[in-house]
Amino acid sequence: MRREPRSLFMEPSRPGAFPRADQPFLSADEAKTLIDKAISFATSDEVRIDVRSGWTGNTRFARGEITTSGGTTDTTVTVTATV
């Protein structure tokens, strides 16, 4: 029987939802909460969870002036399960 994937992230309308717009990346406590939730879903013998969260910025110059700038916030969760 096939089940629908479950989200590790809470609903955006709920307090403590991930990711938070006011913080560029997950805090250690938020990452730990995410890992604990992912582990609770595991049904395999072993599970490895890798959480990477960060911010990257860029600036483009033309004729000695800044013409464009921006930033990217990214959080990646990788789950490896061994049966």
C-alpha cells in the first residue's frame, strides 16, 4: 500500500513554521527539531539525516556601480535510510 509523503515542515500559518522569513537560515534548535521530526517518521533499521541551511548573496557591477543585488536562502534536508 502506497502512502503519500509526509511533510517535515509545519504549516506556514502555524507558529514556528519553517523557514521563517525573518531569519535567513535555521537555528541549531530549529534544525534539531526538524531532525527529531524526521527521525520520528523513520521505519527503517538505520537513518541518516543531513540538514544544510544558509544564505548566499550576489552583487553585479557595471561601469563601477552596483546594478543588481540579491540573496538566496536555502535549506536542504537529505534523508538516507538503510533497510
